[in-house]
Amino acid sequence: MTHLTANFLKTLRLLPRTALILMLLAAPVLAVPTMRADAGSTIEAPALRKSGVGFVLLVSLRRG
């Protein structure tokens, strides 16, 4: 086997592993446009109720 053939075979052995790693890295990037297209896939947290405790603390600290 010549040096060129050995390098070619080594490259062929690394090619599937490289393709798999590239697919795993590209999957989230390629999924972003499909997630933005669907308006129903947005997950939002429920709105917190305002209790006004911060204002009461501010007024009580200023008087004291």
C-alpha cells in the first residue's frame, strides 16, 4: 500500500464519524426556523401577581 492509499483509507474511516458529529451540531440550528414558523409552540410562564410589598417596604424605610 502506498502512502496515498493509506491516507485515503484513513479519511474514509473518519468520514462517517465526522458526518455524525456535524449532523448533531447542525440539528439545533436547522430546527430554529421550524420552531419560529409554528406560533403554538411558544412556552410562556404565567404572569406573576403583583403584591405591592416593595412599595410598602420603601415607604416604611423612608419614614423610619
